[in-house]
Amino acid sequence: MVVDLNELRLPALSEAGLQVLELLASDDIDFAYLGDFLAKDPLLSATMLKYANSPIYKREVQISNVRTAVSILGLKRSKMAVSFAIMKSCDKPSFSATEKIWSHSINISTISRVIAEDLFPNLADDIETSALMHDMGALILARTYPEQYQKVFEVVTKTGTALDEAERAEFELSHDELFHVVAGHLRLSNLTLNVVEGMHSHDAITDVVDPVEKHRIVIYLAHYFLEKYDSVSNFKENIPNDMDSMSLLLNLSDDKVDQLYDQCEIVLDVL
């Protein structure tokens, strides 16, 4: 079937959600004012607190105030949390495919942040966002065509076919190829759009120089780590680079790879 991008079921933006996205798009932002807006929306508030108290950030004190959460998370992570909350709001009712997409996205985002904090610390916030959003196009496809998408996911689960390949067989496109619709709806950055669009169909990375390549190689590495951590419930996605080429590009010894994986495993165990 051919997908009409104009018919995709995107999440509805609440008035508070729309105002928050507009605030987050500003270079000059009052975090107290932003916190007040977030407090008006229970879903946004709950998501912000959840992120601020995530084990990945290693807080010693539980954060219970939205204003505090915003000031601690900062602009980029606050926008990521809001975007996540808005996408999550459209997952009703959920079914097995969307539940697995959410779990996969959260795990890849968590692993990517751990890796990025070690290898590219100045890009960690942006990489975490790109990783969290990398399969959101799949969620929109599933929401728009639930019956067809459940069949797609059954093929993926039973045969081990990569998700993007199964999507193309059913819809003549993959979730990467419609991500620009999601990015525009959520006012995501051009960097996140460039990273995610075509991520699973891109040629293998041969040089880690610009931010897009750095984002992608961290997210690719996160997929390998997640497969090692949980090969049973995880699903396959096409990754252009193999482990050897990524280790070479990132100058990672076997011991360093093991060290990074151990750090990721610790965080995943407490999620």
C-alpha cells in the first residue's frame, strides 16, 4: 500500500504542549516560566520528573518539583522529555508492536547517552534525543495503520527480518523516510532530522568527523550493545556498520568496548 503522509495520525498538541514547544524553540528562555507552563499539563510534568530522576543521571536526591527538574535537565533534555511525552500521548491504546518500539527507543537512548558521555560528552544531550526519537516514525505508522503494522511486526518477530525492510514490503517506505513529518510536528532540530532520516538505509560510515556521523555511530553501537544485553525481546534494525568497523573508527580497544558495555549494562539493569 502507498502511505499518504497527509493522513498520518500525529499526536494532538495540548495548548500547554504547544506553548512549551514554542518556549523551548527560543534562545532566551526563563526556566521558572517554563516550569510553570509544564506544571499545567499533568503528562508533561510527570515525564519531566521521570527524566530528572532517571538512574542515568545518578541523582542522590529525589526531585519532586517541576521547576527544579527543568533547571537541572537544561534546555535540550527538557525539550527531549517534552517531545517524548507528546509522542507517548498518542500511543493509546497500545499494542504489542508499539510497546516494543517504546521499550527499544528508551533502551537505545539510555545506552547512547552512556556511550556519548564517554566518547563525545559535548554531544551527549543531542545524541540522547536523536536516539530516543529514532523510531518515532514507526510509532506513527503503527498508530495510523494498526492492523497492517501489527502484521509487519509479526513478520519481524517470527522471521528476524529488519524492521525497515518489513515496513517497505508493506508500506513502500520505512519509518525513517517519514521522520521529517514527526520532526516538523515536534519542532525538532535539523540535526536530529538529519541523523534519523535515512539512518537505517544509509551507507556505512567511513569517517567520524561531523556531528551527524558521530550521532549515528553512537546509536549504531548502542544497537549492538542492546542486542548483546537482550537478544530475546529486542527486534532487528539494519545497521550499516559492523562492530569491527565501528571499533576502528572510534579507536576502541576490546577492553574499552567491554568497559563501555559494562557501564551500559549497569544502567539498563536498574531501568
